[in-house]
Amino acid sequence: MATDPLHGITLERIITELQAFYGWDKLGEMLNVNCFKTNPSINSSLKFFRKTPWARVKIENLYLKHNKLK
């Protein structure tokens, strides 16, 4: 049975860690989404990624790549 490498990791933690490491500008380049480019904040990003499944998959994959959990 495969285990989920993101089990127990919140979306808020993912965004917070990636933002702390890359910054908003670099995140905006890596994932072309407005919540990273226009008045970025953790709360606006959380709202966007919770409502947008394709974008959530992208940020989760970026987090996995960043942490080499894959």
C-alpha cells in the first residue's frame, strides 16, 4: 500500500515554507498564479488553492520536489 507523502502536512504549511524559501516573486515565476503576483499573502493564497484543484496539485508537487519527498 502506497503512503501519501503529504499526509499531515497542511496547505498553510506548504505555502508558508515555500514562500519563506523562494519569496513571492520567485513563486510567481514558478507557478503563474495571480495570488503570488498581485498583493500576495498567505490568506489569499490559501483561499485560491483551496478553491482551485489544478493549482493545488501544482503547489503540492512543487513542495514535494522542494523537499525531495517523491
